[in-house]
Amino acid sequence: MVLPTFNDVVAARERISRYLQPTALNRYPALDELIGTETWVKHENNQPVCAFKVRGGINLLSQLTDDERRRGVITASTGNHGQSIAYAARIFGVRAIVCVPEGANPVKVRSIRGLGAEIVTHGVDFDEAREHAAQLAEEHGYRYIHSGNEPYLIAGVGTQALEILERQPDIEVIIVPIGGGSGAAGTCIVAKTINPKIQVIGVQSAEAPAAYKSWKARRLLEDRMGTIAEGLATRTAFELPQRILWEMLDDFVLVPDDEIRTAVRLMIETTRNLAEPAGAAPLAAAIRLKDRFKGKRMALILSGSNVTPAQLRELLAPP
């Protein structure tokens, strides 16, 4: 696999600019007070599919060959990646199939279907759905899109960091959630090219630590996957993002689901923005690391806000 470069991110920005507007980067006094430092929020929750991954989907599908377009594409997702592929497939007139696990977020599944993609439900978790998608691609000749091992996806989502640093070039710390790791990998490529002193911090749920343990061990590992944050729920680490993270990520922290749940509420209270658990994870990490980064200019990537009413009631219920 070819590692994406900063130039690939710049090229991706040019491709997706016809279809996506830059998202807001906002600062909130209540959030500054909570974290104890100057804190900016990158509002990827304001994307058309309410998640950052649409950047990668458009960048990848815009570069399919004529043969790949005719064959159609297939992927697996817990929701946000699937939405991104469905959204881009509709733009470029490509047949898209998305494999989702049983019990997948119904808000995300309805969105995928509404965007015109076909839904295949298979398996108890993301990794079983992913394995099924790869099998169907082999059987039917679809262009299989892995949610992490795709340079075009990583370059596309890296444009979120490009926008952050063009708007606020004095940012010193960026905290990004990690499931498969494409968003963190793209952020690292941009931040370390523009200013190697910028610290990029990854965060994952302690209830689904495969990417974290793989980063620590510098080899791909599997682990349990019991988190409430489906955007962070990967049982197996992905090679391409990990290769980039091993080289460029400054630190990686685990936060328990209880702290992520609290961060959802605090994101609503301090910014008046809805956040799904994965999108609130950077805030949970910032609170955990507040003493370490006091006085630093920090950006949190609010990666998405796709949460069901039932999930929100559970997340906001008193402990």
C-alpha cells in the first residue's frame, strides 16, 4: 500500500471543494473554562452526513476507473463510513453496497439507504460485516473499499486538519478520535508537514482498544470490542493507518465509556452541539489531559453527531 502524502491531501482538497464547504472551527468560553486552555472545535458534525468521513468518500470515488464504476463498490461500516461512500456514490452515479452489522445505528442505516446505497446486514460486529463485504467483492467483482487501508480515504479526511491549520496556524495540539485510524492518520500527515511541533493525540475507548494496543506494540493486534461508541468500535487494527500513526502520532490515550458518556453531555452544554460518542471522545481525552496541556492552543475534532434519540436518552440519563 502506498502511503498518502501532504500533496495528496492538498489534491484531495481541490477535488472535494466542488461538493463540500469547509466546516466551522469555533471557540467557546465555557469550553475554554472546562479544559483550562484555549480550545477550538472542528465541526465535522456539520457535514452533509453529519460526519467527517464524507471527505474521504468523495476523494476516493472521484478517482475510480471506468471499469470500477461499472462494477460498483462495496464496503462495510457501522454507519459513518457507509454514509460517506453512499453520498459519494450518488454524486458520481456508482452502485454502492454497504454491509452493516446486526444492530447497527438505525439513524445511520436509514441515511445510507436514503442516499441510494443497498444495505446488507451481516454479523454481530463491524469486523464480521467487513469480512463479508470482502467475500462478496471477491464473488461478484465489486470494487471493495476498506474503511482504513485506502490512501484516498486518508488523504480526503486529512483535509479537516488542513482547514484547522489554515484558519488557526498557531494551534499546538490536535485531539482526534480513532476507530480505524484514517482521520488520525490524515491529521498527522498534515500537522507534521506544516509544523512538526504540533502534537497530535489519538483517543479510543478503553472498551475497544485494538488500535491503541497495536500502536503501543507497533504490530497489528485484535482485542475486545464492547464500547458504546460505534465509531471507535474496531476489533482489529488496520495496517495503513497504523503505519502512519507509528511514525507520526505523538500520543494515544484510552478513555472509558463512562467518560465518553459524560463528554457527550458536556459537549452539548458548552458548545450547544450534538455529538455522537466517538465525536465526544476528544473532549473526554482533553479533560483527562487538561493539566498536561494547560496554556496550549488546542483543537478537538468533533467527528460526527449521528446519534439516535434512544442513544441520546441513555447517554444523558443520570448515573
